Amino acid sequence: MEYLFKDAKQHLGLKHCQARSKNKLDFLFNASLTALSIAKVISRNGHKNLIRIKVSISEMKSEMQNRNMISRVFSMYRIDRKLIKINNRYRDLLKFDKFAA
């Protein structure tokens, strides 16, 4: 539970809110924790439910940034991404800049 709030505070905006009313704070908490839950669902895609997976918002952000950069480079050089995704190097590039928790 502590890990959830730590990620929410560091990466999902819980620390940066200046709202004071109860309704606005409730909305912020719900939105931040919902974003975290969605990130967990995305990271579990393709894995069995019995396997425990560590989810870090920092790692998810790194992977999404890597995915965007790879997509931009491939489109600039007109490389067909479908051929590259089969290759293991594509997955290695997605994991670039990730670290173990």
C-alpha cells in the first residue's frame, strides 16, 4: 500500500495539488490511483494472474518514452515496425533506461 502512494506522489501528481475542497481532493486521489491501476493492468498484459509483477510508474514512463522515440525514428527512416517488433532487439530498446526496484 505504501508503494502505491509513493508512486502516486512522485509520478502522478498527488504532491503537486493545491486544492483545499473535499470534492477536488477526492477527485485528485481517485484520478491518481486510477491512473496507477490502469498502468498495472497495462503492465500485466500477457502475463498470468498468478505471477507477481513489480510495477513502477517510472519504468512505465521510460518504456512509453522509448516506444515513442523508436516510433519516431522508424517513421523518419520509413522502416516497417512490424518487421522490427519480431526481433528481440526491439524489446531490448523498450527496456532501455529501466532499473530494478
